[in-house]
Amino acid sequence: MSNTPHQLAEEFPEYVGKIRHLREADGHFRRIADEYDVMNWAIHRAETDIEPTDDLRMTDMRKERMRLKDEIYGILTRPEVVEELP
């Protein structure tokens, strides 16, 4: 997928390290990031006519990719809770 547009590292270059860490440490983040990658790949294949689709399906896929991207961004930008030692 090296030349597939809209990869998370390209969308959020300032969070590449955090994305890598969360993929390893947070099961929910890993799941939605994987879903994003699958959806992004499907959109790329449709846009390049490798697996053409109709306009309605393309719109639905793009909306789902945006929903996932918004959720990912929310996780990346939420303040981290730092526990203080007693």
C-alpha cells in the first residue's frame, strides 16, 4: 500500500509515533485503524478502476472512512491521563 493515498501516516504525520504505539498497546485503536486501512484500500481500488463500484457505494465508503478517521483523530488528540504517585 505504499502509494495508496490517505494512509494514516500521511493524514497525521505529527502522530506517527503515537499511531505506532497505539496499534501495539490499544486493541480498540488497532481495530479501528485496521478498519480504516481496509476501507482506504477498497476506496483506492475503486478509484483506480481495479474494482469499480457505483457512486452510491463509493459515497458510503468515503463516509465510513471519514467516520473512522474522525474517531482515530479523537483518540490521537485526547489528553493523556498521567497518574501521580502517592
